[in-house]
Amino acid sequence: MPGEGVRASLAEVIIQEGETLESALRRFKRKVQQEDIIKEIKRHSYYLKPGEKRRVKQALARKRNRKKRAKDLEA
């Protein structure tokens, strides 16, 4: 079966007694953000060839290094 090893990550929030819907929604959004669910969905939404994936990874590393150097120069 395809995708058998992939586990679907679902954020679940149980509304507690006396809790408003707004606060439960806030908890849900925080939980989704902490579990990086949206990042995973975006990452799997389209296929990248291995070479493209490598180039994207290297570009992100260059960006991180530039930011780190800029921060070091400020201090």
C-alpha cells in the first residue's frame, strides 16, 4: 500500500467545559504551529527532483550563513 510508512499528523483539541470557542481555536492554531503540520504539507505538496532538492537545501544554507554573518557584524 503506498504511503504506508507515512503517519498522518492531526492536531486535536478537546474543548474543555466552560471554554470559549475562540480560546480553543487559539490552542488549536498554536498546536498546529508547534507540530509543524503546515510546513510538512507544503513540503509534500509537490515533487522535487533530487538535484532540485539539493539546490534548495544549499540555497537555504547560504541564506542562514548570510544572516548569521550579518548578525555577527552587528555585535
